[in-house]
Amino acid sequence: MENAIKQKIKQVKKGDQAAFADVVSFYQNKVYQICYRMIGNVHEAEDLAQEAFIRAFVNIQSFDDNRKFSTWLYRIATNLTIDRIRKKKPDYYLDADVKGTDGLDMYSQLASDQKLPEEEVESLELQSYIQTEIMMLPPKYRSVIVLRYLDELSLLEISEVLDIPIGTVKTRIHRGRESLRKRLRHM
Amino acid sequence: MACNKEAIKLMHQYLDDELSTDDKSKLQAHLKSCTSCQQHYQELKKTNTYMKSMDQINVPHDFTRNVMNNLPKEPKRVGYKRWMKTHPIVTAAAIFFVLMFAGLSSVWNGNSQLTVSKQKDLVIENNTVTVPEGVTVDGDLVVKNGDLIIEGTVKGDVVLINGKLISDQKSSDPYLAAAIGGELKQIDQIFDWVWYNIKKSINDVFSFKVNTIYTLHALV
Ligand SMILES: [Zn+2]
């Protein structure tokens, strides 16, 4: 699949805009997921994911074919999302009443619309709880943790996506995981 | 082993698959003997499991379309190129008609000079072609950008492009049925001109008689 995507990117580079649609549909859920887990709001996540793809398209000539496209794309997406988080008022994500509200809304909507069995609802509650806890992490830990668990990226890939030394990646994962441990251990 | 630092660091490294075999056995040995580290390790494993159980959330179904609609417009050239690649037959036909139309219209517009197909024995003056009395044109007669007076005879068809047949003073009938053996075709619209040429080329290709083509035209 990576090879097929490489081919598509070559076509896009030559100016074939339509070939980009295949690139988008291949990576859309991954990118959306990264944005959502970091920003905690489905609408903003969609907006950010869309923006990430548009930026990737506009800057496609600067993408080095010898590198992994996903790394480059995730970097655009995480940078955009971190920028967005920084532009928000800091108390937006620190305020326990506000943070993760959209995530909760989405899960409760899913739960009521589809009348899921009890254990599914419990799982959804757990899901929204985990999301809430991710949102409690400072952005620099959040991005590392999201990339580590969501796509199971290697430490090296994470260091490339975030453009930070691998040692820093390790430290942030350890600290982020410790922080989550304290919050999730009573679940 | 210092529980709060070294052991915990090893736990995280273990969870990240970063632990050497030596360190692994070191950690295992410590966990066996230290309940507080055991507890800590169990909690970390639980956290790991929770994090890995996060649901995949899918984008709305129209996501790709929205992205594509919001991309800056590509240069037209490429759009045509790709379209031509995917529709080779339509493209070939389109190119054929465009070139032919362009060619014909340049003939039509670019040359307003009077031209006539059979020069011999015809009188040309003041944008008017005259077939003098006693003169017989054996084949077809095509006059472009000029009027035509027939005092003699044309055995074939008469085609007038951007011009008209001037009635003989001696006769009130401008079409002088007796004087023209074939049909009279007047063309003053560019589409007629193109149509005439298409028929003419078909005629040339299939060696039909002009009369047959006009019959075809009538059928069309
Ligand atoms: Zn210990």
C-alpha cells in the first residue's frame, strides 16, 4: 500500500490533483484521529485534519520522496493541532467542566442513538474518560502519547514527526504515561 | 535497586520494547521481591491496555470530497491532460472537430477574397462572377465571397458561399432551373460552410457524387 501511495504522490507532484483524493482517503482516519485525540472536539478535529491535507497538498513539492509520507503528514497535522491548542485560552483545557465536553457529547449521542448494550455503553464511558484524561496532559505530552498509542508509531518515528530528539520522546512518554497511570489506576 | 527511580524507568523502557535482556531479568527479579513496584507495574500495564483500547473514530463520509473541494485550483493544462488520458476516443474526435472547425473558420473568416472554382470562360468583375451566354460549366461551380450571374449553363451543382445568385434580367426566376443542371446550394452561415465541407470530405473519401451527398443531407 505504501508503494501505491508513493505512486499517487508522484502523480500529485506532477500536477495531477485528482490523485490526491486517494492519498486523502488512505490517511484520513489516521490524521483525524490524531487531531481528535489531541484537541478533544470532533468538529475542530475535522477542521484541523482538512487543513492538514490542504497544507500537505500545497507543499507537496517540498516532500522528500525517499521519506515516509505518513511521517511528513502527521507532522503537519500535529503542528497545526498544537498551534490551535496554544491559541486557545490555557484554562480551556485545564478547566475540568469544559475540557472534553464534545468528546462526552459525541459518546453519549452514540449511546442514545443506537441503543447500545450495557457493556458497550460502559466501554463508551471508559473511552470518553480516557479522552478526558488525555486532555489533561500538557500539549507536548499529549502529542507524544497520542502518536505512541494511536498509531503505535515507533519512538524514532515520533521523534521525526515532532522533530524532537529521541531521548526527549522517551522522557515525555514516560512522564505522560506516569500521569495517565495516576488518573486511570482507579478505573 | 532504587524503587522510585531506576525500577520505574526500567518499567517504561520495558513497555516501549527498549529493554535489553539483562535489564529485563533485572526488572523481573526486582518485581518478585518488591510489592510496591509490582503494584506500580500493574497500574502501568493497565494504563497501557486502556490506551491501546481507544476506539478508532472515523471521519464523516464526505471528508475526502470536502478536502478535494477546498484545494486550490490546479492549472487547467493538467486537468485537460488527465481528462484526455481517460477519454482517448472522445479526445481524438474532439481534436479532429476542433482542428477542422478552426481550419475551416479561418478559411471562412480569414479570406474574404472572391474565389471561384472554375476560372475559364467566366467573367469576374466587381465581386460578381458571370457565366456568359453560350458558356457551359461542365462540373460544379463554387463561388465564394461574390455574387453569381448565370447567363450560360452550369451542368453540375452551384454552391454560393457568402454570396447570392443575381437574377438574370431576362428571367424573373432567380434559380434558372434550366441553366443549372444540379442543385443550387447557398451557404452564408459558418455552420453551413462547415457542414458543406464535412459532406465534401465524406464525399471525397467515399467518392460519392455530390448529388448523393445532398440527398444524404436531406435525410439528415
Ligand atoms: Zn521496588
